[in-house]
Amino acid sequence: MTPADLSRAVLCAVRSAVDGGELMVAVPERVVVERPGPGGAGEWASNVALRLAREAGRPPREVAEVLRDRLVAAPGVADVEVTGPGFLNVTLAGDSVGALVDRIADEGEAYGSGDALREAVPVAVPDGSELRARVVAEAAGRLVRAQGGSVRGGGAAPVPAGAGRDEAVLGADGSRWALLHPAPHDLPHGAEVLEQRARNPLFRVRYAYARSRGLVAGGAALGIVPGAGPVTGEAARVLTGLLGEQPAVLVAAARKGAPDRLARQLVTLADAFFDFHDSCDVLPRGGEKPGAAHRARLALAEAAGTVLAGGLSLLGISAPDHL
């Protein structure tokens, strides 16, 4: 169960409580789930009971208990605990890491695509605008189409190769990243996008992908096939959480027409991948024999590379296997 799946399950619990007459509130359009804060429990938490309490005319903990009784029966949920003033804390059933890795392996670079925007207002692509606006609009169109939406006028025409003074210097990938990664109110990047060093976000993202592919190739040479399974450690937990959040990130970036959100999320994901990579031996060292832990770590690393490649593709940027 991904965070998006859990969000839908919490929303269904609210709707069920309203339909059953236990809560007299308007069902919200969406519910946010996040990692538990201090004093929390489980893997995910939601403050939906606190949001609904005033309208329901009941204490937040009472609202949370009503929702808990319904949410705990949802498929994929092992337990729900109410903490603090009324936070719902959810523990998922079974091997949630393995299930997520399997899903990413099945869906490939299309992981996170869906039909969330099939009713959305089409994205207009400006003609004759300055280059940055055209590149952003074209990337936004990719994001919208990946969520089942449409682009006015039949879709965005590709931005011409060689457009803009910087492409000859930065290359197509570098120039797109230079325009897409900064927030709209920030200036585009410059030649720093070409630096093969850690301070360059584009390099970190692409190197994380290349490193994931290198690990898979190294595993194959040792006869290790990636296999989904439990992976322990804080770095693995953070990486898994980011992978699970990717579908929601893609929907939000598409809704807002903001490819910069995706670009910055890819940087965060790449950094989490390196933290995971450095925190454990993904592949056996020396005379160590390969085991289930190595197969599971390799599967998580491969999943991270798949998500990074899919995100870069949506931005129109290539993901080379070697840098």
C-alpha cells in the first residue's frame, strides 16, 4: 500500500462514517498522510480527525476513534492507533517495502502515472513565448498526460533543438534542467549544470540512476537477482517513503503545472538513495556469501533507479546508464 492508497483508504473511512450517520461533516476532497511526528506510532499518520472535529461538533479523539474502527479493517492495514489530540497512526500489513518494490518493478518507468486529471482543465501551451515558458509548458503537458489529462490544441510541440543561446553550451538535457529545476521566481541555472560533482543537482540525480544500474549489473555478475523483501534501517525507511510518495508528487506537479516540483523531488530521492547506498552493503563484500538481504537491498536500489529514470523522462531529460 502506497501513501496514495492509504490516503484513499482514510478518505473511504470518512465517507463510510458519514454515510453511517456517525459523523455529520462534509467529506473532504483529499486526505494527506505523512510520517508520524514525535510521539507518533506506526508508519504513517493523518490529522484528518483534527480537521473534521469542529464541523462534527465533537472532540478530535472521538472523531479519530470513529475513523479508526473503519480504517483498521481496510485491506493492507495491520493496525491503527490514536495518539496525541487525535492523530491516526497507521501500521501497514505484511511486507510493505516488498510490495512497493514489486509494484515499481511491474509498472516500470510508468510508476505513478494514472487518471487523476482526466476531468482537469487542459493545459494551454503558449506559442511564440520566451523559451523558459515554452519548456515549462511542454514539461507540464507531459505531466498532465501522464495523469490522464489533455493538452489544449492536441499537445505541445517539442521545443526546437538549438533554441536558446545556452543549448550549444549546456546541451539539450542541461538546458532543460537549467530551466525546469529552479522555482518560477528563481533565475535559470547556468554552466554549473555541467559540473560532474556532488554540488550539481542534475549530476546527483543522473549519477544515482547510473549507480543503481551499476549495482544491478554487479549483482548479475555475482548471480544475484533482485528480490523484494524486508529492508531494515533508517536510510531504507526514508528511501522507501519517498518512493511511495512519488505518485502523489506527480499528481501535485501536474495539477499545479509545476515541473520544478518533480525536479526537486528527484534531487531529494537521489540524496536518499546515496544515504541508503552508503548505510549498508547492497552487494556482498570480499568472501561474503550473497543472501536474501542483498537481494532485497538490490531490489530497492533498482526501484529507486526506475523512479529516477521515469521522473527524468517526464521532464524530457535522458538517464544514461554511465556517466
